[in-house]
Amino acid sequence: MNIYMHGLRMGKGWRPFHSIVRSSEIHDSSRFSIEQFVTIHITRNQPSSDKWTVAIWSDAGADLSYSPAVPWLGPTKNAHFRPVILHGPGPEVMAAKETAFSPSGISGGLPQSLSLLRSAYGASLDPVEMCQNPIYALDELFRFHSASEKQYLDMIASVLETSIAEDYRTNPEGLSNTRTILLHSHRMLQRRQSHIAEMLNFLRFPAITDAADASPRAKSAVRSLCVDLEYLQHNNRELMSRCRHELDIMTNEAMFEDARRGIVLSRNSQKFAAFAAFYVPFSFTCSIFGMNFVQVDSIGKGFELWIAVVVLTSSRESLLARDLSRHVFALDLRNHGDSAHHPIHNYMQMAYDVEAFIKTHGLKNVSLIGHSMGAKTALTLSLRAPDLISNVVAVDNCPVQLPIPADFEKYIDALAEVAKARIRTHSEGERILAQYEESAAVRLWLLSNFVKDRQHAPYLKLRLPLDTLRNALDALGDFPYPSPPSESGSESEAVKFSKPALFLRSYKSHYIPDDALPLIRSFFPQSRVVDFDCGHWIVQDRPEEFRRVVVDFLRDGR
């Protein structure tokens, strides 16, 4: 493309009617796109005159096949441009979603829809109004831009659908290709988002709005164009979000595949620890899915039941595995433990992470145990994918929207203070944390987030992205299913988990208030609540009672 642009600047071999390509993008083995500019200059003939001159330059001239060759294009007989579908004025412009992206069927040459626009321009506009208001006169050109932008986004969506549909898990090359397409598509969408924002800013510029206000038709046209562009912005954001989400899933599945291979290699050993970059809740906030990804020792019954668990110490996980004769997985959720960091930190995304873990490993009869934030993650997944889960234990949290106490932001400040001090030992951090937290057990748990790291030696490294977690505090007080399912009107459509659920409630915390009990019952009709005479940290304060209640529940299945 650099050679092409250099030749354009030098003018060698170019004629006035030739078409120009400003940039090109290859999306996959069969689809590409080009970008051409339309430049508009508006000037008033005299400062006090109501007469205007509008000059328009277009990159689309004659058939592109008659212009100097674009190096990447190859033989033009093998390429076709899709026509831009332009509907009449109104919201139907945005309804023209393309679902098929086969060649347009035009045989020979590379005609561009933009070059044909001038032949019928103004057919839907009032000639008198066009002469009086330049903004109104440009309406069809702007609508053509919106339609072409929409077609481009639909094509990107089609590329994503095709690439994601491929079974890349069984094909290493497919995995690499899909990842490349997702990253490339995300970069292209970011560029389009900036362009759409520029167009909106132009249409909202005071000189433009003032000119449009002089004519009801022009004002209506500008308003309609802004609505179209806002829709395109929203569509673009959704596609970028999907790219990021699919990349996250691919990253997780790649890590899980590595972990799965480790499991296969370790089947002859009764005891092993497999670490993976999975994700877990804030140590102090809630960790059932507590400490990276560790498979705890199991006894007796083999793979009959799997428990995705986030408790607070490996010894308690081992006790559960021993008492139940079942495998126990302790998972680190995102932004915790040895897991990867990610700017999006909410319950639905963490539920997606755990769901991907369960599906990747082919786990059956899964029990979920979660504390605090981990509890809400477990509850979210139970409601989202009830067929995957056999039962759930929620420790001192419930499916309610409840702001996170100020204590947790205090903990973030405390950890930031310790990190700033560049401690060499946990005892140094203990002295700092003592100013923020009275409980020695909680201080010890917070300090477990400082670990040895070669790159940070001789200082300990903080494993938590504090800014991400601080920004997520509002989301952590939320719950993805805010309304009682009974309000949906239909029992068959109600969001609920109809299998056994156990809620462990602390008398001395506010996470499961009395007025939340009806809501718990509506989401989890087979639930029961067990009260503990302690604070929020039930697992540390009442470890033996916690173990006994949970083991009895999982053994009995209710």
C-alpha cells in the first residue's frame, strides 16, 4: 500500500477520472474492504449573503479496474464490490442489515456505488430547499455514508460469526487465525468508532446546527442523521465488546487446555497442584473461588462429583475433599491470586469464567461454594446455567443489590499503602495493616496478596490490580438479576435455580438482611438459611462449624 500511495503522490500514470483508494483492510481469505473519501467544503458567497457554495471532491471516479493497480487486489475478475444499499429517508436506513456476503454478481470490473451517487443525487430532496440550505442539500450524501458504515459493520459481524463458529479448540492453526481476526477486527472497529464520533461532532458543531435550524427540513435531516450515527456507535461498541469477550474466552480455554493436559499427565498421582491463570474474587472481599487453580487431594470415589470451591485456606479445601471423598477445585477468579488481570470486573463476567472452566474440563454434578463476592458469582452462574450446577452454597451474601461497605475501600487503601512502602517481609506489611484492620486473621489474608517475584526482588509484589478493583466496587454491590422472578408473570419464564441451595448468614454483618429472604426464596425455591453467630468472615471465625454444615448439606443433597 505504501508503494501505491507513493505513486499517487508522484502522479505517475494517474488521470483525473481515476479512482483512489485511501486505505484497505483484508478481513479473511475471501473478504476485503477499501476506504474512499468524500471531501466537502462549504463557504458563504458573501459575509451577509444567504447564498452558499458547496464543493465536493470524491475519490470514486471511473471503475477501479481502470485505475492504477492496487497491489493486494490481484486479478479483478476474481473480486467484486458489494453495492451500498441506500433506502429512503427515515429509520429504515438502519434496518438494512446485510446477512449474506457473497459476491454481488456483477461480472467484470470493479464499479463503486459511490461513483454512481452523483447520477441520481437529489432524487429524494426538494430542489428549492437544496438551494436555500446547504446542510439539507448534503443529506443524501450523509445518508449514503451511514448506509455504507452500517454495511461495513454488518460485514465485520459476519466475519466474526464465521471465525468464531470454527472449532479452533481442535485446530491449533484455527486458534491462531481466529485470534488474529479478532484482534484485527477490534483495531478496525476502534478506528471506525473514532470516525463516527468525528461525524457526530461535525453535525453538532454550532455553525452546522445554526444553519440547520433555519429550515425545518434541514433540522429534521440533521436530527435523523445524528440518530443514525448514534445507532452505529452503539452497534460498533457491541462488536468491540464481543471481540474482547471472545478473546477472553479463547485465552481462558487455552489456559484450561494446558491445565487439562496437566491433569491427564498426573492421573497416576493421587496428589498434585495445577496452576493456571484463572480468576478469583478480592481476597478480603470474598473468596470462595479462592486461590489460583488448585486441585485438592481426593479420596475414594474418583470423579463422581466435582466441587468448584473458593474457600480461604488449602487446609479447609483438603478437609472438604477428605470428608466428601470428592475432588475439590479452588479457583482464582479474574484480578486475584495468580490469575490474569482484566479491566471488566463484574459478576456476569466472573460467572462466564467459571462456566468456561466447567465446560472445558467436562465436569459433571458440580457443586459451587462461594463466600461474599464469590457467593454472588456462584449464585449468578446457578441462575444463568442451572443445568451445569447440582447445588450451591452461598456464604454470607445473597442475590440482592446492596452497596459494598466502606470497609472494603479502606482495605484497598491499606493495600496501596503497603505496596507503596515496598515491603520485604509480611511482618513489615503487618505493622502497616494494623492501622487499618483489627483482626489478625484478616490482616494475614490481605498480606497473602504480596508474593515473592524475581523481577521485584528483594521486595514483595502485590498481585492485585487495585485501580480495577476500586472501580468495580459499585458493580460488586449489584446483582445481574435485579428483579424477583415472580414479577415476570410467567412461572415457566422465571429466572430461578430449582435445585438445593444453602445460604450461610452471619448475625453480625448486613449482607443477608431479613427483607432479602423472600427474594432468596423466589430465586432459589429449594433454599434454606443457616445462621452463624460471628462476623462476615464465617470461614475463619467458625471453621469447624462451617465445615460440618457444608459437608452435611452436600452429603444429603439438600
